[in-house]
Amino acid sequence: MSEIKECELPGIGKKFTLELDSGDKLVVVIHSSGEREVFKFIHDNDEPTSVTKLTDEEARQIGAILAGTYFQPVIEEEQKLAMKNITMEWIKIEPDSMLANKNIEESNIRKLTGVSITTIIRGEHVIPNPRSHETIRPQDIIIIIGSNEQIKKFIAKFEIKQRLEE
């Protein structure tokens, strides 16, 4: 983590300098009036490549965004851990399937197995996030998502014979 250097600007306010990992610098000047100026300096250059002026309210909004108030990104390692137990499967619906010609709701898929249908591919037509009243037809390819155990339960419960490679 980079160190933030701080200095007083008499009669103006305070200046904060942050050296980025790239070697560039960000300089933030907070005026006594509340106005902020953000300067970006490219590595070893004394002239800023960009200057942005913000009101006090704008600066606080940007600060909240940067602090993660509006959106908290998932760190890559946390994503990998969460995805370890999640599986997606492509299932082709055969004419004799227990799911053929039934809508998603009456098939009770989620309640019986915990699996969710994320997409139905019907020939050239793709139905993302299908509604519960959508009928599953023979030759449809459904994409399901769930834990490894839920997928196994789905395959057993609905006697799935044909799984497709991703």
C-alpha cells in the first residue's frame, strides 16, 4: 500500500499526494471552500495530464463510490471459492423426458432439487432467465445452475440421459 503524503497549503487548504503502483501520481487539493481538484501526473512528468474539479458534494459522492458504499466488488479469490461448489450443466430435453411439455413451475424443479434454469435454448432462439410459466419442449437445451449436490439430485430425479459438453 502506498503512503499518502500530506502538506498544508497556506490560504488554500491541504494537498494529498499518492504515488500509484504504476509510478504515476494522484494529487488531491482540498480547498478551504470545500472544492476539490484532482491532478494526475504521469511518471516523472511535472505537468499534470488531467485535472478534475469537484464540488464538495461531488467529491463526497465519488468518495462513497470508491469506498464501496454503492458497489462492493468480489475479490477474485473469494469468487473462486464461491464458484468451487457451483456447477452449470447443459441438458438436452428428449421427447420422453419427464420435463418435456411441462412448464418450469409445474415441474417444481427448484423446490425438488434446488437447481435453477438460467437459460432455454430452443433452436436458434435463446430465452435467458425464463419465467416460471415457460414450457420446456422436446429438443430444448436447458442450462441449469446449482451446487454439485443439487445438480446430481436433478439428474437423478428427472432421469436425465443426455448432458452436453460446455
